[in-house]
Amino acid sequence: VDPVIVIHGGAWAIPESLAAASVEGVKQAARAGQAVLQRGGSAVDAVEAAVSLLEDDPAFDAGTGSVLNAAGEVEMDAVVMDGKTLKAGGVACVQNIKHPVQLARLIMDKTDHVLLVGKGANHFAEEMGIPTVPMETLVTETARKEWERFMKYHETIQDLFSNRDLQAGCDTVGAVALDKTGNVAFGTSTGGITAKRPGRVGDSPIIGAGGYADSQVGAVSSTGHGEAIMRTCLAHHITTLMQTGQSADSASKSALDHMTQRVQGSGGVVVVSATGEVVANFTTERMAWAWVKDGELHYGLDPGQHEKECL
Amino acid sequence: VDPVIVIHGGAWAIPESLAAASVEGVKQAARAGQAVLQRGGSAVDAVEAAVSLLEDDPAFDAGTGSVLNAAGEVEMDAVVMDGKTLKAGGVACVQNIKHPVQLARLIMDKTDHVLLVGKGANHFAEEMGIPTVPMETLVTETARKEWERFMKYHETIQDLFSNRDLQAGCDTVGAVALDKTGNVAFGTSTGGITAKRPGRVGDSPIIGAGGYADSQVGAVSSTGHGEAIMRTCLAHHITTLMQTGQSADSASKSALDHMTQRVQGSGGVVVVSATGEVVANFTTERMAWAWVKDGELHYGLDPGQHEKECL
């Protein structure tokens, strides 16, 4: 099987100031993931490597660059799933961890649980010897300013939560991959949405919402309006439609359309099918995406945009 | 539309000592939910009332009667979903709350989030004026003894987590309902599994795993091996199969069978379709279930057992 990797850097109204960095970031992650696959690495290894790179990139709301919650703190969610075994690991509301996706991988590999949240997730990290980092090292000046802007316009907590603009900063990152042995995987990571309630968990760490992977069908990683994605199980909806014979393109458009119709939510997905069909579809203004297939790097940001480079 | 309610009290190897209390508990909850529906209450009101009653019943692992985690503490998960709007609210790893399902309902009604976990969920409870209760009031002697038995046989934490018997106590409670206006809802609540890692979240509060409700299709509440249910998105799998035209019975059997085949997990579900078809299916040794339909109370515990009473 010819290996494939597809990356997204979040689906939202990405401002011009972040456009170039977002596109460059997903291209780099696609190259890094493809390098893992080319030397025979598994789909899980490839998505972990790609998402780790995106977590390090301050242009994205995941790991370093995560947005701040209403209490001015960073709480992160991440997940990884192996389509061969349907094993999965996720963390939610974890703090002071540089690479949440790597912690999610350890939950998948070393425990019989799927999801650990809050202090319990941090205790597990400690047990595994994952170092904690000061919160400040994860916070960029952009994230801090966005938080200050948000808090200034909302004088009370009640006001904050009743009048929020859900489009504000939801640039989750994610990856799906198909490896040489024909297995698929997905990984997703996020800092969530600016000024979210402490304890709020979005779609990213939820199997079936933030992504799904089944080597008999394909893999999906989602991004966008987290609550809408959870309420419609966006990723599992797509793989289920693919299982009935729909193409990845048709299934992802149907499921995104269903989400618009039923819950007025917008978002985006990257998909790879078990046969190597690749798709990056979104209903938001923009989504940074990139994929590597057959020795070519493809990428885009605006609707209809599709650039190509030989590797 | 003739209103219907279906209840489960957990799918596992229910011991004889709990059998009578489990059956009595689900029957009471079915009657309570049906009373809400008869006086014109919504499906959401009915599942909230029924699950609250099950949370109060010490025979079940939810609210009062919750099992203890490895640290000897109670951490509870609950969720509710309205099939009309696909709105949902869930809490995970919440402590010192008498009725987690009522807190989940408030998240659905009063916030634009879907899931709050840990301390954030408790802060929200405080904001809503929900009183906290001492942990001891939620712990039964049975739960304490089960924890002691479990801890005695596992000398280290590592040993505890690598050799656990996943069948030990997973009697989540749940309800699905169809109201007079034709809308469906589901609610699920649990204390999880004895000696789980602190911070572990199972299927119960996860939309698509612990349950799903869509008034165009039907509603499902799941129970059993939580990690297997999450990895296969059991509830959403069932509603998606129903959407393609399968009956609730056929869809739930197919999805449970898929879970056995792909991840060697067992569990049970209660389902009501938008047209009033009701089902209680399980692949575990036992599941306590009850439903009220057309003035009759149906219930059972063992495979094939189906009793009837006129109301």
C-alpha cells in the first residue's frame, strides 16, 4: 500500500496574520508524518509525530500556542486511535504538558482505559515520567492578547458565557494516516476555545466526534465548532457512511451538511480511506490542510484552493 | 403519539444478592418516567426523573451507591440529550453531587457547552446553586467492601491496572423515552468501575457512546464495558443503522455483535424508535431492564426473560 498522510490546522475564520504560518505549519507536519511512513513506521507513529510538531508550532491552538480559558489557564485535550485494533487513548483538561498527544498515546498503549481527564491525567503523566512544564511556556503573546480582548468585552462570567462568539479561535490540529501495511490512524490535539469555562471539553478527545479510525474503512480527524461536532458524532457519521459504500468525499460532505442542517454548526475534516482516497473538506471560511500522496505535497487554505508541489 | 419509557440498570454479571433489588429499581423508575410522560412532560423530563430515582437507589452504581476509584473516592459521570434539538449536556469525574444527571441537564439548558469535567463541573454546580454533599453520603457498605476486596488482591497500582477484571461492577443506569409530541431523549449516569484510575471517564457521558437521541430516528442508552462501547461508538452505531431502515432490534443486535467481533467487548442497550418500537438487548450475563408501553409494564433480567404486568 502507498502510504498517505493528511493534516489539518483547524477550521475557522483564520485571519491574514496567521494564514502563511498556518499553511507552512501543516505542510511541515505532512512532510514529517510522511517521513515516518516512508521508513515503515505505523499510521499511529505518523500521526503522533505530525501532531507533536503542530503542538510545538505556536501558530496553532494546541500544545504551545493553546488559548486560555475564562480563568486565564491552559487546559488541553488530545486523542489518538489505531484503526487496526480500534484501541484509543485520550486526555482532556490536562495542564502543563508539552505534548498532550504523546500522553494520549501512552494511555492507549499502557492502560486499559480510553479517556483520562483533569488531575487524573496529570497523575498518569507523572507515573509515566512525562515532565510537567510551567504554564507560561505554553502561552504565546497572541493567545494572551486574545484572552484579554475577550475578557474586556464581557464584564461578568454570566455575560461571557451567554454572549460568546463561538467562531473565536478554534484551530484544533489533527492528522490521519494510511501506512504501508494498510492500517489507518488519527490524532487530534487542541487548547479548545478562548475563554471557555474551566473544565469544558470539546470534540477533540472524544472518539467518534474529534475523529475515528477503522482500518476496514478509513480515518477522520475533525475540527471546528466542537459542541456541534459532538452533538452529531461527525467523525463516526463519516466512517459509517463510508462503510455503506460512499466515497470519503461524498460521506464527509453529507455529514458536514447534516451538521449544518441539524445543529447550525460549521467545521472541517480530513479523511483517508482504506484504499487511499484523501479528502480535506470544510464549511468554515477557511481550513489549513496538507497531504502527501504519490510523492506530491498538496495543500490549501481557502475554499477551492488546491496547490501542489513535488517532494 | 403513545408515550414510552425504557430503563436499564446496567449490563454485567449481576449477583443473586442484587437481582431482586435491581429489577424492583428499574420497574420503579419506569413507572416514575411514565407518570411524567402521561401528564404531558417531555422525553427529557421523563429520563431526568427516571435516572434521578435510579441515582437515589443504593442498588445501582450511580449517585448514591457509586463505586470507589483506586484512590477510594467517588467520581461520577452523567449525560442527557434532547432528540428534538440534538442539544446535550454531560458531566464527568464530578464529585459530591447527589444527582449528576440533573447537573448534566443544567449544562444542556444553561450553557453552550456539552461536556464539563472535574473541578470545572463542580464550579458550575456551585454557580447554579446545586448543593454539594459529603462523599460518605454517596457510599454504600457494599461499594466500600467491593473496593476493599479489590485493593487487597492487588498490591501495587501497576498490578491493579494491568490485571483488572473488567467485568467487575459496571452497573450504569440509563433511560430512553418517547413523549406525546413524538420527541425522544436519553439519560445515563454512573459511578464507573471499582478501582478505576482517578480521572478515568467511560462511555456514559460521551454522546454517541453512552447514548444518542435523534427524534427523526430514536434514542439509545448503553451500558457494559465502557471502553469497548467508546471504541465502537455503540449508541451512534445503532441510530445510524436505524436511519438506514433497520429496526431497533436488528440495529442493536448488529451493533452489539460488531462490538464483540472487533473489540471483544460486551454490553447492553435500551432503545426506543421514533415510531415507538422498544428493545432491551444485551450480550452480558444479565441486564436489569423495564419498559412501559400501552399501559403495560414489561421487565426482565436474564437472557430471554420477559415478564409483564398491567399498570
